[in-house]
Amino acid sequence: MKPLFAGLFSLALLSLISPLPQIQAQTPAAEARSAQPFYDLTREVTISGTVSSVITRSSSRMLPGPHLLLTTGSGEIDASLGRFALRGNGALSVAAGDQVEVTGVMKIFGASQVFVARTVKVGEQIYLMRNRYGIPVSPQARDRAAQKTVEKGDSL
């Protein structure tokens, strides 16, 4: 019994005298970033512009998924569409030269700004890219939403 108590006592003593890990304080800016949700509806804006290009495969320096490069009155904007935007039924149909209205939130990613798109309006058609939490809407979710709309008798 004495060896067991001696071992436990030694372990407790070592844990008390061993150096504790350093706790690094976050800067106020880092704390603010970590406290903010990825997508904040209260910061949502709508921008209008002309599609200069459709990027179907993002680079490592971009948010994953397709992007639209938009030419607006205030310059060029990179709009992230979410990984399912160009796939499945109800996928976004857009080409260079199209006039669009994109609703979303501007975010900082790496060293650049990216506009996280929630909806894209092309002509009279509105495409849902993300839900209100910023989560990309899958083709299956679009199909379910379309089915519910048809069952209610509403139009998309």
C-alpha cells in the first residue's frame, strides 16, 4: 500500500512544481474576430455590378468554392458563392457580362476582402447561395425548398 501512496504523492508533487503552460492573451481585435459569427445578417448589404468572370475553382488563397468577380462603381469585388452554387438543380446560371445584384457580407480572408454572397439575382431570378447563418445551400436543400414551395402553391 505504501508504494501506491508514494507514487501518487510523487505524481501530485511533480504536477505542482512543473511549469504551467503559458497562456497567451488575445489582442482586442482577435477577441472581436473570434466573438463574431461568420455571417452576420445585421451587416448584410446588396451590391450591383457586372460579372467580369466566373471562377469555378478557387485558389488556395480564396474561400473554397466558386467565385464571381464583379465590376462595380467602387471597383472590383470578389464574391464567394459557396461550394454548391454551380451544382445540381437550381444552380446559379451566370456568365461574364451579366448584370447581377448580390446580397451578402464583406469579410476579411487572409490579406484580402471577400464578399460572402447569400443571394444572387440575375434578371428576375434569385438564387440562394447560403442560408441566414452563412452555410452553403446544397442542391438537395434547394430541391426540398422547391418541393415545399410547390406543395404550398407558392411560386419560386
